[in-house]
Amino acid sequence: MKTYCGIDCCKDCEKLAECGGCERCHGHPFGGSCVAERNQDFLGLKAHLIDEINALGIKGLAVNDLNLLSGAYVNLSYPLDNGTTVKFLNDNDIYFGNQVEQDGSERCYGVVANEDFILVCEYDCGGADPEIVLYKRR
């Protein structure tokens, strides 16, 4: 399948039939926006984000790669002190992201980023009980 960025990320996507892939949606999956389509040097951005994330100094967080992920897949609902919950991402956008298991813990770090921000959270299996570790505007 032809993609704008040259990465065949669509082949493993369970929502391919809904979206149709880059060629059909012209780089705007689900009506949203893709970090790879918006950035001509998206591989350079990816490398820079990996370095930036690893330089944050969060204990146990070491990112070796970032994948293109649907916002609907990584857009967790974070609890606020007032009892409400909030989502920070757009379900229809595609972001860079990864999951990193925490040594000696049942929790994982989740990392989501694009050219505008880095979000690091931690959560239990399946994204349960998420907590924001860091949200940084870039």
C-alpha cells in the first residue's frame, strides 16, 4: 500500500477498512492529521523526539523507537482532582508513540508525541488507572 511517508504502517492497522490508508484519505486518516504527513523530515523529527524523551530523566523510561499510532488507540482518559476526566489527544490524529514496561512493576509508561508536545503517562495493563507523568509543550 502506498503511503506518504514511505512506511507501510497501514498493513497492520485494524482500522484500515474504515480509513482506507494514506492513498485513499490523502494523508488525513479518519478526517484527522498524521504527524508523518505533516513533517517532510518526519524521520528526523522522530529521532529528535527519541533523544528529547530520553533526556527527560524519568527513572526507568528509555525509548528506543516510536511508532505511528492512532489517537483513538492512545487517547486515555486522565482523572482530575475534581473527579472529572479529560482526554488530551484527538482520536482522529496519528501520533508518534510507544509503551515501555517499568522494571519490577505491573505498570507501563506510555509516550505520545508530535511536533508540538510530549506526553508521558503511566498506567496498568490495558491502559487502566492512567496518571500523567509529564506533559511538555515543544
